[in-house]
Amino acid sequence: MGQKVLLVEDNVIISRSLETKLKEEMFEVKPIFNGEDAIKQFDLIPYDVVLLDLMLPIKNGDEVLRHIRSKGDVPVIIISTKDSDVEKAINLGLGADDYLSKPFSMLELVARVKAVLRRSQKNTEMVLKQNFKIFNVEINLNNYVVTKNDQVVDLTLKEFEILKLLLTHPDQTFSKQLMYRTIWGEEYYFNDNVINVHIRRLREKIEDNPSDPKIVVTMWGFGYKLGLEKS
């Protein structure tokens, strides 16, 4: 059986063409035409990836995306005619994995779907891993022990959870909004100080030079991600 795609698109003609192409690529596709049904269908069975239009009847795409993210990390690709950088930033900040602006080619669609599925599989494998080493820092997710140059580093629970989040999603950049929702479990109301303080203290404990971090890296304008050199 192929990987399952939840296709949420209210335009029947576009939906049918996307469904046909994805089925040609051996995906199982479930087409849905409004936001309310999308939420119900998502809760029925596990999907491998969601293609989500923003402009939906009954419930809009943002509501659907929030619901999906409240349930887990299923890859979501936004498909929309809203193609400004601001819209992209907003929707990626809500937790989408990628964004396609209409009109787009079927080849690009398939390539993006396969790419997010590869990243998702890699992230799943990383989650199963318990021991990490990056530069001179070793992290054991099983017993919450972090050492630097063989010396135990005393992290708070939130500092450890930030580090764990980045370690288990090495290819993902986390906006402050998404990081806050994931770790604190509540909506982020643009209180930068909470995230900034935790990131600063974490860097002071694990980085050789907190002013030039190599492990918890800032992606300016986007958020934070794990440094590239790891073993």
C-alpha cells in the first residue's frame, strides 16, 4: 500500500487533477473539500502527509493546520494563491513544512511531497535514537544527562527540551511560535523574552562561545535550528 495523502482543496477541478497525479505516483489519496471534514478525516486514520489549501469553506486552512499540529508532526504542505513572503512566513510559523503557490507544476508538487516525506522519515529515525554527540557535547535523551568535555552540564527541564527538540528534528528550523507551542504546550503571544532567555542560558552552558553559537544556531528572520556538524 502506498503512503497516505490527505488532500484538502475546495476546488474540485484542482483536487481531481492533484489526486490523479499523486495516484500515478502510487500514493493513496483522500480528497476533502472543506475544513470541517478535513479535521474529522484527519482524526479517523493516520496520514503520512497533508496537502492543505488555506481558503476553505466552513473552517479555514489555519484552523485545520492548528488542529493537525495539536495532534503531532505529520508533514503539511500549504497550497494557496496567497504567495507573498508575509503569508509564507505566517503559515510556516504555524507549523507547515512547505508552501506551494498556485499555479504550480505537478512535477514540483510530487517533488515537494517526496521531500517532506524523506525528512519526516529521517526525523522519525532521529527520534528513536537516544544518544547524540555534537561538537564536544554529548546528550542522552533516555536519562536526561548532558555532558560537555566529559563534565556534566546542569540544564533546566525547558533548556533540555529545547535541545532535545532541535536534536530530534535536525533539518527543521523552529520559529519562536512553534518552539513555544511545542515545549510549553500553549499559544505564543509574542513574548520574545521567554524564548530568548532560555536560548541564551542554554548557549551559555553548552557553547564554547555563546556569542558565536555552533549548536543552537539562529536562522535570522526564521528561528532556531541545530548546528550542521554532528556525529
